Amino acid sequence: SDGESTSQRQAANEIEIYIDDLNHSYNEVADHFTITDDKSYTLSFETEPNKTARFKVVRDGKTILENRVKPGDD
């Protein structure tokens, strides 16, 4: 062992959140941050009745999650 813990060797990940709803454009980063461990993150959306919103999570330039949500989805 070289004396370093796994967390010290863990590479940082650049995370970008994109949201498409009444208040956000899907073409612009809604939030961005750097992580080295898993992190909980809560998204809030504002939509018109019966309309959907969408979001995607990008890690180091690659989309890792993309989904649509509608009012009432938990």
C-alpha cells in the first residue's frame, strides 16, 4: 500500500445539471459543481398544467441521466 486512502485517489467529477421548464432553458447549465463522492441533489420544476419538464445530468462531458417529468410525478 502507498498509504493513500481510496478517497484521496478518487478523481473529481465535473457535474452539470440542465433543466427545461418554465424558468430554465435546456441549452444553458442550470447548476454545476465538482464531486469526489456520491451526492444527493434535489431538482425543482415549474411547468404549465399537463406539460412536461425535462432534465439531464452530465458528468465530465457525458450525459449520465436524462428524463422527463410531469406534475404529480414523485
